[in-house]
Amino acid sequence: MIRRLLIALVVLVLVLAVAGGWAIRWAAKEFDANGPLTEDTLVFIPRGSGLEVITARLSEKTAIRHPWLFKLAVRINGQAAALKAGEYLLPAGVSMSGIVERLVAGRVVHHRLTIPEGLTATQVLALVEAAPLLAGKMPDTVAEGSLLPETYFYARGDARAELIARMKNAMERALAAAWEKQRPDFPLPSPQDVLILASIVEKETALPEERPRIAAVFLNRLKLGMRLQSDPTVVYGLSGGAPLGRALTTNDLVTPSPYNTYVIDGLPPGPIANPGWDAIRAVLEPAQSDELYFVADGSGGHIFARTLAEHNHNVAKWRRIKKTLGASPLARRAPQQQVAPGGGQQGK
């Protein structure tokens, strides 16, 4: 009797061992097998989610076939605390092991936000605030010109304040890198002055090839003690950089403002927009020229001149073009520099 019991016990142990081995092999194979997703699927794991919540999210998206096996394998492998929150794009047929690998590595989906050159700080903040996948409050204030226009990548749920901080750091690094390459005879005394002039150059032209030449005009004027007489500075003084919705008037040009470079000497007290890297580089690496004037050419660019006589001729030509164009968008597109030294008006 005892012998029979021993034999039965041995058989039972062998059966359990075989069954256990088969179960382990099945679980391992199932964990690495293709999953049930039939198409690429986005799954969002909120911050602070534990293994139970993560498993439930994956199950809701039908990304896993056996939730209990997913949890068991993650716990056995000691990976529960390593799973990272975020938005993941899971490919069709991804295995449970593949999902765990992605969540441990934090291979989240990255979204992009492009900040165009020449926007004001207020306009940039509006773009960041409108981004629906960002989270958190906006900073209370941001200095004009402190945000580098660029394409920024972020993950769903990233803080808006953190993205703004990245823009600030990017501008600081860009300005510092550019300042290191200044020439010994460079006339501006500080990186802040470079930033101010770069913002004016940025607003004066949308053509990259013109920026070094326009920067040279303004630097030549500063060296000679001439006023910059830049229309965008007048607009900034009137509206803080928001579109006026109308053309500048003669009265606008004489309206007192710390930013109105028709009435103040030198640079305004701060930037009028957020300049891009090309505008910053144009100020530090201006074209080699003795030009002092420029005026719109009717095609989106400008005609440059060394003397007031040349400039007046170009202004007269622009007046004829403008009269032909009338109120078309092209006639309003290009800012103009068409005022004589000392504030006398030519072509206004």
C-alpha cells in the first residue's frame, strides 16, 4: 500500500513537473508572440500609473491578449517600477515583450511645435498655450526676444512652462555662440544689443539673403550717429508688435515712444520680436557695404542705396510701383526705409 502511494506520488510530481515545464514554455512563447493589434495604435499612459492601470489601458486597446500574463511577467522580471508614462505608438502585432521594452525605454511619441521667426513673445506664448497635448500653466511673464524661433519636439503631457524654458535656453545658447565669433571692430557693446538689432532686421525682411545687407545698413547708421528709422519699431511702439491693420501714417512716425527709431537715437530699449538664428548671425556677420538706405522694390525685396540722392530716386520708383499695385497685398508686404537722416521725410 505504501509502495503504491509512493509510486502515485512520484507520478504526480512528474506530471506536475511536465505540466509546469509546459506552462512555463507556453507563457514564455506567448509573451514573445505576436499580439492581437491589427493596426498601429496610440496608447496613453498617464503619469503616476501603476502596473494595474497600465495593464488595463493596454487591455482596453486590445494590445495584449492575456492581461494576467502581462502583469505576472512584468513582476517576475522586476520591471513594474521601470514602466514609464507617456504616449506610445504600438505597431500592429507587437508582442507583450515588445510593449514592455518600449515602456521601459520610454520610447514615447514626440509631437512638434514650430515657432516662426519674428513673432513677439505674446504671440509665441499663444501658440504654446494653444497646443492641446501640453499640460500645466503658462509662465506669468516672458521677456521680449528671449525665445528662439525653432521647431521643438515634446511628448504628450509635457509642461508648457518647461517648453518655454527650453526656448529661453536655446536663445541664450544661440546668442552666446554667435557673440563668441564677433569681430574686433564690431560696434555693438553687448549680446543684448545684438538681440535688439537682430529683432529689427528680422522684422524688416522675410528674405534670408537680405538680412546681412540690412544689418549692414543699420550698423553703418549707428556708426555715423544716424537714426535707424525702422518702421517695425514704430509699429511695436504703437501696438506691442500686434498687426496695426493699416499702413503707418506721418503722425505715427513722430509719435513719441521709446521704440520709435524715427524720434530716438540709437537702439530701442529692447527687442521688438524674437529673431531667428539667421538674423542674429546677420548682425554679427553683416555684409561689407557702405549702404545707408533701403526701400521696397515691389517684389517682396528691397533696393539699397549709399547716398540720399540714390535713395530718393529709388523711393520715387517705389511710389510709382505702389501706385500701380494700389491696395494689393504686395504693396503692403515689404517694410520700407525711406527717410532722410535727421528725420526729414522722403517718399512718405
